[in-house]
Amino acid sequence: MCGIAGAVGAIDPGVEAAVRAMSDAEAHRGPDDSGFFRSEGTPGVALGFRRLAIIDLSADGHQPMVDQRERNAVVFNGEIYNYAELRRELSADGADFRSKGDTEVLLKAYGRWGMGALGRLRGMFAFAIYDPRRREVLLARDRLGIKPLYYASIQRPGGPVLLFASELRALLATGLLPRQLDPRGLATYMWNGFVVGPATAVRGVSLLAPGAALRLALDAPVARPEKYWSLAPRAPLPRPEALALMQEALGTAARQHLISDVPLGVFLSGGVDSSAVTALAVRAGGQRIKTFHVGFAEAGFDESAYARRVADALGTEHMELQLTQERFQRDLGAALTSLDQPTFDAINTYFVSRLVREAGFTVALAGTGGDELFGGYSSFRDLPRGRRAGRAARFLPQAALAALARLVRRWKTGAAGEVPPQTRWGKLADLFATRGGEVGLYQVSYGLYTQEFLAELSDDATSALAPRGLSPERAEELAAMIRGATPLSAVGLLELSLFIGERLLRDTDAASMASSLEVRVPLLDHEVVEAAQAVPDEARFSPLGRKQLLKDLAMPDLDQTIFDRPKAGFVLPIELWAKDRLAGEIDALFADRALVESVGLRAPALGRLWRAFRAGAPGIYWSRIWAPFVLLHWCRQHRMGLS
């Protein structure tokens, strides 16, 4: 796990300095080593690297790494979990290796198979390979988007240059990009609470899509992403074959994800997903597995007892950590500073990562992906219902539907305060407006605000760039992705693409790397994802919400009554803390009218939202306050505005 940076094209002293500045800005991603490479002449390439040593801790793992025979050079962030198998295959084909890690395997694999190497890699990665013979650079990102890769094109006196880095903030550190918010990125943020790619929060910067690559000619580094893998519906296999494939994929992923030359532990919340990963690790590991749990003093949020039961049953070496409100308030500034892009849902990962790193771990396994693959969310039940309701209502006039929605909302939630409810019944009009379209329904269900209130809160022109929080191009791409899928499979694909790909994975990368912690997600190994999609719906999802298939395959001997409780994701008690010790800080930021208006928000509506939240108005959850707070804090920190 590392930080990479580089430039392709007209490399001059200013561009070289910019690459070094990007690498310095990513020092937290790799405190163990650093390196720099520049090709001869121009156009050419400059590469910067920061290393967090995980496998092969020796100097042989130094990057940028150059193949002495082929002269190819690589900078690589991530892990290739099947590197041992690839190494054996390449060795049999005559390749010589000096190191014991996966970076040289990646370099040799490219030398042997070119772009074809991408289809052979099993892991999480973002890398750049300079090929002097082809006079081009290959940039690539893993299939699910576990590791990010940002890029931007600029013009220099000598010609065009494409800059790239593991973090958006590294690109800002070059001083070569305007500090302006991207209106498209802002529009997606205000709906979702995170920016939906390929747009970013910064004008001119793009995010390479999961499962995509860029081939850049040195003299014309034009970004034209090519997909080498995509999420898509897959034809189900016969049940026995599908379950055997699923079992094999889970076992192999668990075994490969345990490879490490530094201390490794498993995050054990006590829920199904983290317990499944722990059980798989225990079964695959050759030594006693270490687990850790982060709890809270607030009893309603603490699940330490459940995690302890699972740890005892599986025989792990268990550690309990606690996050207090005092620690949260003390370190909130550092947590907000760790955000690479504005997002309302990364603070929890930052605090967990910090505590885990302080406890002596460098690698942590997480259960991310279980809900999306096996139907754990209420969305798998609610969205098909919403689809039926939306389609049934499509023959009624919009005005009549809006009036009906207002009546139902009043009946269900009572009289509205300064701001009507922004959840469930408050969104009924928006649900009807989708006319049953799956992508629209998904976006309405996860949106932070109703369309009506968002029009009051943010600039109309900005919101129009991303109806329901998606650019028209991205909305069409998602609609094409789920075409032909069953209703439940369609929900799973949307969850993987949006909730996982655009939110959880990106947040996890930035928040964990701020503490120099590598987080691995074995349930999102692409072969696990493909195997799950090949399981017939009745075996994969039934009964809805229980993730029975994951329980049966990963932990058949564990007492299932441990999980007989309402689902509770890992969430900080921000709702309580925002009304207590953080209230003054939020109030001060929202009162900065110049800052609020510089990012396209309307101060009167924001003030009403804040008052409604503090008054306990129905349907005004903490996330509706936290999202604008984080946006304003991020923009003030990075001196960003719309102009």
C-alpha cells in the first residue's frame, strides 16, 4: 500500500518539481521509503513514490522499480494477491526475479503479456508502467475501484502534460491546477454526500473508473479510458456448481488476503460480514488470528459484547478499543484534514484506523461487501416495492401525485417544522417522479434531500448538471449495467457501483492511509463478486436481509443466534455529538455567509436546516447537517470555491 504520483508528456523542471511535490503530499501513505524516476529527454515521464512496506520489507521492494532487461519502470499502489502463482508461471517462462514481492511480478507480467496482464491480476491496485519501447505509459485501476487514481491534463510551454496521483490533494499540491470547485462534482455531492466519478470536487481533475486503464503516448498524453472489466449481470449457474464456486472463491480470497510480513488483524464488529471474514481467516490461517473491535461509551451504539462472543467462539486473540466523545472532539480537526475529497461518511473509518494503527497493526481486514453481495440492506426489499409503486403511478398527473405525497407525508410525520422531512415519507413525491426507473429509485432512496428542498439549499444551475445526483452520462451507464438483471441482482449491482465504488472504498482508502494503515476487503475480491453473481437469486438472497448464504459458507459452525438482532452498521454517535460539543463549531461555520455562498449554498435555507435538526424535527438526520459542514470545512481548508 503506497502513494504514487507522476507526469507524462512535456517534462520540464517545473513539472518535475510538481511530481516531487505530489509525492511529498502523499508522505502519510508511505512513511517507510520514497523514490523518484525521470526518463531521459522530453517528452517523457516522471514518477514519484511513497512506500508502506507490507510484503518483502527489504530494499529490493524499492520503487520506482525498473526492469533491467526491458527497461520498463513501474510505480504501484496496492497488492497483487495471486503474485506467487504469477511468479511461478513467469519463472517457468524464463523470467528472473531479484525481489520477493509483488511489484516485480507486476513489472514482469506487463513485460510478458502487455495489457493482457490486467486480466491475470487478482488484487487491489492502481499503477503506472512506463514502456520506453512503445513510448507510452499505462495507467490502470483494479476492477472494483479499491485503490483510487486521479488525473488532470495541463498545457506547458513544451506541450501537453498529464499529471496523476493516488490522491486529489496531491494534484492540488502542484500549484499547477486552479483551485475551483467542479460544478458537476458539487452537484453530485449535494445529492449524495460524496462526489460521483469520473467528476471530482476540483475542476479539471478526473477519477479513473474502476476496471479501466489509460494508455498514454509520451508526445500526446490524451486521456481516453478503456474498460477491461465491468460489473454486469451474469447468467446463473446450477445451484450445486454455483455454491461450490462460491465456497472456493471465498476460501482462496481469505487465504491470499492474509499474506503479510507486518502485523495483521481483522476488524470484528460482531455483525455478519466481519464475523464471516474472521471465520474465513481462522479457517485459512496457519496461526492464531488477531481481531479488534472499536466500541463506544454510548450504549446504543456499542456492540462490544457481540464481537466478544464471536471472538470467543472462533478462538481469536481479541482486542477491544474505545472511542470517546473527548477523543472524537480532540482529533476531529485531523480527521477532517484527512479527507481527500468532501464526503460525509469517512470520519468513522479515520478514527477506527487511527486506533488500530496505534494498537500496532499495519494491515486490517474488513467485511466490506457482504451486504451488497448477499442482500443485507433494506434496499433489496424497498426498491422493488418502490419500482412497483412508481410504475403504478406513472399514469397519474404529476400534480395529483405531488398532492397525494404531501397528504401521506403529513399523515405519517405530522406537521413539518422549518424544513419538511428529508427521509422516507418526505421523499414520496420524488419516488413517484421516477415512474419506477431503477436508477432513479436508487438515487431517491439514498439522496440526502428531497428535490424540493435541495432547490432551496443549492444553486439551481449547479443542481441541473446532475439530476438526482448523477450526470446524464453516468445515469445512462448505470441503466445499461443493470439491463437484463433480475430486480434483486439490479439492486446489488447498483450498491456495488455506487455505495461501494463511489463511497465506501474511496473513503476507506483516504481515511485509512491517513494513518498509514492498509485495509483489505476480501469479500470484494473480483472472483468472489463474480462467483456471487453466478448464484441463483433464491440461493443468494433468500431470506432477504439475513445473508444466510454467507453464514452457511463462511461460518457454518458458529452459533447463528449471535446475529439475531436488528442490523446496525458501524456508525459514530455523531447525531448526539453534533448537538452537544460540536454545536458551536457547526454553528460558526454555517454562519460564515461568504463561505456558504462561495460554494453555491444558500445561507437562509442552511440556517433553517440547522435549526430544524437541533429542534429534533422529524426526518432531519445527522447526515443532512454533516454533509454541508464537511463541504464547507474542506473548501475553507483548500481555499476552494466555484469561482
